[in-house]
Amino acid sequence: LNLQPLQIPESPLLSIATFYRPARVVGGDFFDIVQPNDDRMISIVGDVSDKGISAALYAAYTQSMFQSFSQTSLSPSDIFQNLNGLISRRLREGDFITAVIAFFESGQKALTIARAGHNWPLYYRAQTQTIEPLKTSGVCLGIDRDMGFSSCLEEKSIPVKSGDVLLLYSDGITEAMNSSHHLFDQSRLESALKESAHFPAEKIVERINLRLDEFIQSEEPHDDVTMVAIKVK
């Protein structure tokens, strides 16, 4: 837990809330939010394929490199290519890391997303009260050291408006299972986001977590649960 950011940067444009619950004593999920300048906010959510101490160490290393690359990189793709160049040389064979990175540019009121094998981010548009999965292509970190990773990487940029919400999350939410072996799945997550999107970011995360707990009831989580909700003021 101490590896997670202790303080979320403040932004005049964005309301930000986070949630993290490891399934074991130590987990492989990680998230971070950095503000390299007054005009830009960058967030990452990631998931290491392994569990336990080794996964936590990989997560800490990736998070540290993300913080460093965020200071000078001009796009999510830049950060991902730099991360992959280092991580692919350190991971054990068979291990990999999924992640998604979001750039908010307050001056342009725009969001740019890139994804490395991670769950599609969900974007709620306040004007139409609809949710769009931001489906960009990209393979996991650590699988391909060379040009294969870069060639698969895709960015998506969209304008943002007041009341819009971006939700980054790990598969510990959508793959959470109840006693009947049913998955919470993306449709339930979208429903929970839609019904809470008019609230501030902190309340959105609380309501989604409440719906998740109601679904799994007394079942122990099988995977780490991580969320970052970012709402445009």
C-alpha cells in the first residue's frame, strides 16, 4: 500500500479518486497519477501477471519508471515504448505486465489514451449520458523487446467536456466472481458507472465498490481490485 501515491495532484479541471485492494498480503496491481506541469495530468493503471512478492517488486519498478518517463514524454506511446524497452529485459520468461496510460491536457481540454494489453478504459459522456469503451490496440509490456510492441501501439484522443468521466480499472473488478461463479463483468461495471457518474469522482469510486461488494457478497476477492476515476469539472 505504501507503494501507491500518498497524495493525488490537484487540478482546476479534474476531480480524481482512486481505490486499491490487494487480494493477498501483497499484490501485482499498481496505479499512479503525476502532474509534470500545470497543463498536463498523467495516470497509469497496471497489472503484473504474477502474484505475491515478485509481482509487487515488478509493479514498484514499473511505477518508478513511469514517474521518471512522465516528466519528459510527450505522449502515452512515448512512455510505453520507454517502459517496454527496460521491462522486457528484466521480466522472467512468461511474465508480462498490462497497463493503460491517460494524458489529460487541460489547455486543449483533451484526453489521449494508450493501452498495453489492459482492460479498455470506460469513458462516460455527460452530454449524451452514454459510456464508450476506449478500444485501442496494444500488446502487453515485456512480451516483445523490438518493433513489434511499437507497431501494435495505438493512441486515441478525444475532446473532454464538463461532467465527463474516465474510469481506469484492473480485471480484478470485471472478473470478480460470486458464489454462483458468475462474473461481475464489464456490463455491470458500466451500469455502476452510469448510475453514479453525476457524483464527484470520490463518490463514483465508492458506489462502484459498493456494487462490487454487493455482487460478490461474502466471497473473497480472487484478484487485486484497482480503480482510478477522473471527472472533468
